[in-house]
Amino acid sequence: MFHVKLKKMEKLEHCNICGKSEFSIYLQTKDFFLTGEEFTIVKCKSCGFLFVNPRPDANEISKYYKSEEYISHSNTKKGLLNKIYHIIRKRNHQKKYEIISFYKQFGTILDIGCATGEFLNYLKKQSWETMGVEPDLDARNYANNEYGLKVMPETFLNDTSSEKFDVITMWHVLEHVHALEERVQQIKRLLTKNGIATIAVPNAGSYDAQNYGKYWAGYDLPRHIYHFTQESIIKLFEKYNFKLDKIVPMKYDAYYISMLSEKYKTGSRNLLKAFWTGYKSNLWAKKNKSNYSSLIFVFKND
């Protein structure tokens, strides 16, 4: 098992959503993907927000991404899970484009956490003006060199004062961000009036999350710092005067997350069982407030 020697952990004293400081232990689990280290998810007693506490310091967290198997920072298609991931990602590009084009047929878009830039490259082919932000240097260089994109480091979000975008997207990225409230404020500042923020996150209120418990791959500790439900992410964005316009399910995610969760729980992919769980998760979500494994939230900048 790979081990990371931490220099510093940080403890959050206040909830990012309601500001209160009383938490209870929600779940104790570990980093099944890389290190095997144990972490604790706490629940705010006031608003119910879930987050890792304590967590690796912002300067240390990058060590938890340093693996060739971390798919979003790699284009490898070796192995079954990687192949399935790339098939799902390709299909999701079309779905994401359809969501955005419902609001804007063309314009400027900023994809925060764009990884190796596949989605931005897709939009570039549809005549969008594209820009990306990606903290990982290798992924950023790949996007710029392979696709001719303009992908900047995270410092861009604070350094720029003149840029404005019609659309800002974060696809399974917000749960990774240390400075959560600052990031929402950055989105607010960089969006045009009536622009849209399209945010995709795993849903801790889904059937597969409840079914797998501490083995649920959607927790992905400690890379995922925050664990959103529909209620918590809506509260967060409403706090900064965004208005929720639409929630869209990511139904393929239930199958992929279930495969990873089976691997973490049993050591085997158990493909048939994982597929069945993913199917049940999507079926359950239809009857339970659209609580699919992953959800896309479209917020308007009022």
C-alpha cells in the first residue's frame, strides 16, 4: 500500500454553509484509492452539511492525486474501468453540451478543473470561446499542447479583473476545492449578468451512497473534501444570490461508481452486482426526489 507522509492537517472550526461550529461524526472511512489512510466525515448539527474534518492541508493535498490511475488527470485506457470511464465521458460531453446550449448557443465559457481539456476541446469544435483552469501542471500542459487550448493555473481566478464569461462549469470539481466559499464568490465575480454556473457533484443522498456506506466511491477521501446533497449545494449557492434553474441527473455515474465501490468493498469489480446496484439506484431516484448518484445543478447569476 502506498503511503503519504503528511506534514500538516487542518481542522475546520465553522461550517462553510451556515457558519455554525457544532458537528457530529457522520462516517469514518479511508482512502481506498491510494493510501489506505483513515479520515472522518462530520455533519453540521445545524444545516446537515457533510465534510472531511480534519483534512489534509491545501499544500499537502496534491500528493493524494499522484497516481497514474487517477483517471481525470490521465488519458490512459488501460484496464476495464478506464475504458468504461472514457466511454461514459464521451457520452457525457454531448449531454453537457446539450444542457449548456439550452441556455446559450455560443459565447464564452470557463471550465474550472478542466483536467486534460477534453470537454473544452469538444466545445471549441462547436465554435465556443473556451478557457480552462487546472491546478495539475501535467494535465494543464497536455490540454494546452495537445488541443491548443488556453488553460491557466488556479491563480487566474483571483488575478484576472477584466474577464467575464457567459458560462462557468465545474464537472465533479467543487467537492475537491479547499476554499469553498471563495470559489463560489469567484464564480459570481467572473460570470456575466444572467450567466449560468453548471456544477456537477456526487450526491451523498443517493441510493448507492446509502447502500455502500463507507465503501462508496463517491466519498473518495481525502480528494473529495465536501459531500453534497441537493439541499446543501442549493443552500451554498443561494447564499451568494444564485438562483437554481434546473437539476439534471447523471445516470451513467451510478454504474461506474457502483463498480468502484464493489472493488473497494470486496476487492473485486463484481460487474453484474455493480450493474444491478446502479440500476436500482437510478430506479430508486425516480421515486425519491431525483436523488441520482451524481447530479448537475444549473444556477443563474441573478
